[in-house]
Amino acid sequence: MRKAHKWQIEGSQLLMMLLGSFLLAFTYYHINFQNGLSEGGFVGLALLGKYLFDLPPALSMIVLDIPIFILALFLKGRKFIVSSLFASMMFSAFYELCERFSPLTLNLHHNLPLVALLSGVLIGIGAGMVLRAGGATGGDDILSLIVSQWSGIKIGTVFILMDAIVLMISLFFLPFAETMFTIMAVLISGKVITWIVNYGKRDLAPVRVPYGMKKKTARA
């Protein structure tokens, strides 16, 4: 029987990342894009670059992602990079499928609070599943994870802060109502991400056993 490499991904992790990536792609296209919500993180920065300097968003995303992936290779290891590349490719593929072939149209322009709620919950679940499986769908997700582990701040809170910074800048250039409801969606998704990533985990302090008790246990 061939021994598995440390960086190989388990089947359950692959399935969770597939589901999470699909949910993210579906929500970004059918909920956010079709109803005019803005974007935070690196996607929001790329869109601002297109709006202000006519830079191609695809190129901007690559320029932003590459240094973060290199940093993560040293800080998180090869398995995390493999998982993140897989999740990123699946997200891009699913988004392309939604954009080209999906007949579904969710026109909720008349109810932006509902759009923000759906966006926040679904993106939170999707991103949380990918992170819980040991990957990320982009450089901004990886950066949020690194900052969270370095600072001790909850992962969802870091997502909120990073997205909020970009969205606050976007207020000067993008429609006010859609940007404000995007901020609402980001606040919801941050809370859901924290819940998904930490669900079922307990930080238990190690129980200290007296040396004499250890000897008695060993003799029994």
C-alpha cells in the first residue's frame, strides 16, 4: 500500500472544498452580481482598479494573490497551498459555469436587505467550509487566516475588517445603497465564517496529573 504524502488532500476535505467553492460562486454571481452588490477584499480592490485606472481585474487579482501565496507557502506549508489552489480553481470554474450556462435569475433589486442577508449567510457558509477543510479561495482569504492566527483575532472579524476597509473606499466611487448593503452582508458573513470554522471545536486546557498518580496508573 502506497504511503500518502503529507500534502495530499483527503476525500472529505475535497468534498467540503467543492461544496464551499460552489456555494461561493453561486452566491457571488446569482446574489451579489445580479443584484448590484459591491465586493470587498482583493476582488473589490481589482474592481476599483478597473474603475479608476482601467486595469484588467484578472491581472490585478493575480498581482495581489501571488505574493500572498508565496508567503503562505512558508507560513502554512505545501498542503495548504495545494488545497487553496484547488479551491481557487474550483471557484473560478463554478463561477464561469454560473455565468455561462445557468438559466437562473434572482432579481431582488426591490429587496436589498434580503439580498444582503442571503449573501452574508451563503458566503459565510461557503468560505467557512473551505477554510475548515484546510484551504482558501483567494489571497485575501489566506491573508485573513494568517492575520487571525498571528493576532489571535477571530477569523470572521478579520474578514469583516479587511472587506470593510475596501468597501469604505468604494463608497467614494460606487453607488451608496448597494455598498452599504454589501457592508451589511460582510458583517453577517464574518459571523457565519467564525461559527462554521469553530463549530464543534473546544479549547480544552491540558489536565495536569500528579507524578505520584502517574506511577500508580503505570503499575495498575
